[in-house]
Amino acid sequence: MTKFATIFAALFVWGAAALAQSSGASGSNDAAASLVADSLTVDEDGSLVADGNIEVVFQGRKLTADKITYSPKSDKLSITGPIRLSDGTNIRILAEAGELDSAFENGILTGARLVLNSRVQIASEQIQRVNGRYTQLYKSVASSCQTCLGNPTPLWEIRADRVTHDNIEKQIYFERAQFRFMGVPLAYIPNLRMPDPSVERYNGFLVPRAISDSNLGIGIATPYFITLGDSRDVTLTPIIATETTTLAVRYRQALRDGFITAEGAVSRDTLRPGETRAYLFADGDFKLPNDYKLALGIQLVSDRAYLLSYDFSNRDILVNDAKLSRVKRNNYVEGTIVDTYSLRDSVDNDTQPNLSADAIYERRFAPSGVGGQAYAKFTLHAHERKSNANVVGRDVARTSFEGNWQRSDVLFGGILGTAVADASFDFYGINNDSNYPPNLSRSNATIGGEFRLPMQKFTSRGTSHLLEPVAQLLYTASSGEEPPNEDSTEAQLDEANLFSLSRFPGVDRRETGLRANIGLKYRQITASGWNFGATVGRVLWQEDTGLFNEGSGLDGIRSDWLAALELSLPNDLSFSSRNLINDGFRFTQSETLIEYDKGPLRLATGYIWLRPEPAIDRDTNVSEWNFLADYRVNDNWKAVTEWRYDFEAQSPARAGLSLTYTNECIEVDLSISRRFTFNDEVDPTTRFGFSLALLGFGDNNSSRKIRSKRCRV
């Protein structure tokens, strides 16, 4: 018999037998099997014997072996290995010998191993297949660690009398299990259930973390994950320490058109004996009909020190808000209600404008006749304080309307000219402040022009240079009374507002008078990847309006010089700096950031210096240096460190270091952090953290790079 005839006969006989077996069970005709082998014979009793490089495919299952004997009478396969059986998923069985039915669903394999997702391996003396769903292993050893001939003991392993893998529920059940680390028994568990590596969401414990906090004591946090269907889940994390008992909760829910997330905690500790401390943060985003979006936020805490004491958050202002908005091509609608609460010791919340409401409608259009682009904006705003005391308990309501028109044209010599016109009207209602009338109004009208001369040059080496002088001349006339300044107390000069109609961030103050905004922009881009940009400019006023604070860089009739630089290098190094320099060539503000991110190393460092500004309660200089380093030492080790130093206080403000070791089967994280700052309720804190994760079980994080050790031959 030729080889072609042998293979043809094998396919015919095997397919007929499998089809007959399947038809008897289900009446379907989709159970055809295929077999390829080096040789095929039929014994006197009718048994089919395939030998050499055998490959069988049946209903998505694939079997390879050295020899297979099929008995039509018993419908059994006697198989000689090495055997490799897969079911079309990420489950494989490797064995030396075995006996299976023709559908590979029932039978026994000896000297076998079960491999799940190429991550977890369970070795056993014997494997039993039951109905194609259950795989039972006896006298088994499970691990995701690689072993070598010179060191056959895995880093960790679970030994059990019997292990059952449920292919439908994707669960692994261990009976009379013993956990060993480096061959040393550490724990005995009569019954243990763990998800297999393909599971993304299933009820069970997550990685615990040991903590040591100088204020909270020594303890452990043990998260437990609970699924509530396909779209919801909750994580409960008991934190038991010598100085606290805490339960942290996280809830998540995905909606058809939105999501809800909430997290919080409840604590009883020795820091505040007899008190129950708690916090709740929740967010929700929802898509509504007609392209509207609703965003909700809740932030509540029992006391000012709770979040910082437990390192839940560094927030110093809590915001509860609801926002309804819609964005169209030519119009924008927004309605917002916000309630804020400061956690700073120096702030009296009764005298802060905690509750506010806003409504905005803005429309863009192209006016006929004059051309260009225009927009109209209508705003309603109101805020109130809890206090009713005069001045410090001031409440304000405002109605504002603003119209703006701009048109740009190319003039002689390539100059790009832009004409600008803007008008605004504000109407105020004021309570609890005898310094202002109950009602006042104000109007502003601005007219001006802007001139730019972009000049570009290309070199033979592919470098482009763009030089753009910019001059803007504006005049704003104002009438009416100035309202109290609630939203524009911290104006700053930067490259984003150098050529704006007004440098104030809010509405309560608007820039007035005759002024010129002048500057020079430069951009260089090279073929090798260099990218350099610079902006230099200042603002000149005809007269001092007295509107700006001294520390803003905008006071007087001449602002400080703004010098902003950006540099990106092809080796993933970037540098940016923004500085304000007075006429005496002394820095009045300085901010610098350097970042490097290439290969195993990521660095980020920044420095900020601000001079005192009593008008916004900044009585001393701000001089701080921040540093962050993320370095992958080798395939397994990673180190992260952060540092913040306050030069004015001559003391660190915060420091931290974490070390992470990861291989194919384990991840160990060790961290230490120190917060040096303190207030009336929170002392400086040192915190240690430790976690140990066994990789492979229920671990489907594709972003995690599994780094295996190499065996030496």
C-alpha cells in the first residue's frame, strides 16, 4: 500500500468510526475526524493501528503521539507517547501513555502534565479525563515556576492529593493541598480553589499587602474581589493593624452609556479613640439623549486628617459636583453645581464660597457681510457662603454676556493681520457686604489688531526654522463699578496668555486700558529628531491700572519678561522652562522640568521658585525640587524612587523608594515612604509596604512582562 493510499484509508476508517459514534449520540454529521501517520495497518480483530508522527484532529481537539491503536468494539484509543493533547484553547496535556475514547473526552493518561495558558503546569502520576469538562490529576504538583535539571525544586509549588480542573468554570480545585516555598512546607489547606490563568474576573482573594506605618502600626491589607455579573464588581479590603481596624471598599459598574465608580473606607483607630472615621469618593459619567452628558462626583470625609493619615489621597479640597453638558460643532451648553470643602487647617470653610452654580451657553458663527469668525457667550453664576457675617460672608450672583469677533487676512509682505472686537456686560447681585451696593453693573469693550510675520527657512540637511514676531495692540474701555474679586485673584503671565485679550482667569476682573502684547516665537525642527522652541515677550500698558498683584509678573506699566523654552532630543530627553525676569535681569518666577525616558531608565526632575505674594496668602518664597527615577536594573529587578525637597524649610517634604522583583511565577514588591510635612492633626509618617504575588493563577495582565530565568546546560 502506498503512503497516499495509507493516509486515505486512515482518514476514511477513522472518520467513519468517529462519525458513527457521534451520530449515535447526537444525530449530527459534524464529527468528522482526520488522521495523518507514517504508517497504518488493520489487525485481524479489526483494530486500526497508526504508527509514527501521528496527528489527529477531531472537533477542535488535536492529538499527537507515536502510536495509536483504535478498537472499534470498545471505541477506545490506546496511545503510546510522548502524547500531546490540546482542545483548541490554551489548555494542553502532555503524557507518556494513556487510554481515551474516540472523542478524547474520557480516559486515563499516565506520567502526565496539564499546562494552562503556558503559565501554570500541574504534574501528576495520572490524569483522568471526564466528559471533556473535568481533568482530574492525582498526587500532583502545581507551579508556574520554571525548573532546571540542576535545580529541580520550583521557587513555589502547591502539592495536592488530587487536583480537578473545570474547563467550563475555569477553576482549579485542590484537595489536601500543601504550599511550599523553595521546597519548605509553609501551609496546609484541606480544600483550595483558584482560578485558572484565563480568568479575568472571579470571586476570590487578591494579592495581600503587609504594611508598617509609624502612626497606624503594623498590619496587613487583604483584598477580596466579588463579581456582581458581567458589568459590576466590588472589592473589599480589610486592613488589620496594631493601631487601626479598617474596611476599604471599591465598587465599579459599567453601563450601556456610562460608568459608575465608588471607593471608600471606614476605620476605628487609636489616633482618634472612640470615633468612627470614614471617607467616600464616587464618580459617574452618563450619556443622555440629544448628545448630552452628565457627570457626577461625590467626595466626603469624616475629618480633615483622615485621608492623609491613611495615605488614601493627597487632596486638600473636596469637590462634590454635578455637570450637564453638550458639545456641538458650533455651540456649547453647560450647567454645573459645585460644593467644595477645604481640608487645610488655615482655611475657615464658613467664609469660603463653597456652594456655586453655573450655566453657560456659547455659540460660534460666521457673520455675514464682515466675514471672519464670531462667538456669543451667555453665563449665569452664583455662589454663597455659610457665614452671614458682613464682608466675610459675602454672597454673589452674576449674569454675563460676551460677544467676540475676529478676522484674519494676509497683508503686504506676508504679514498676517487679525482684527479683534470684543464686548462684555456683567450684572451683579451682592449680599452681606457693605462695601458694595446690592446691585451693580459693568461693561467692557475691546478693539484691537494683531500682526504676525511668520518666516520659515529650510536647509539642505532637512532642518526647518520658523521665526515669528508678534505684536498685538488692544484698547479696552470700561464703564460701571468694579465688583468684588472672587475668581481672578491669581493671574499669572505665561506663554498661553501672552497674546490673550485678558490675563485674568475669571470674569470678576477684566483687563482695561491701552496695552501692547509683544513677543517673538522661534521653532527649529531637524531631520535627526531635534525639536527646539522658544517664546520671549512682555506686556506694555499706557498706564498702571493697579489690577494685578505684585507676584503675578504683570504689575506696573511693564510686565516682567516671559522667557519660555522647550527642547526635545532624539535620545528621548526633553527640557522645558518658563521664567519671568524683571528689568533688573532678576528672576521673579522660575519653573523647570527635565524628562528622560529611554530603555531601562526613566527620569523626571523639576524645580519651582516663586516669590512671596501676600495677596494670595503666600508669605514666603516657594522653592521646591522634585525628583522621580524609574530604573529597570535587569530582566527581573525594577527600582522606583521619588523625592521632594523644600529649600525654604531646608527639609525634605516627601521621599519614597520601591523595589520590585518579577520572574515567570512571582512578583515581590517592597516599598518605603516618608512624609515629612505635618499640620495640627497629622504628624510626619513613615510607611513600609510589602506584597507577594504568585503569578499564573487568574493572572491575565498582558501588560506584565514575564521574565523567566535561563537554565544553564
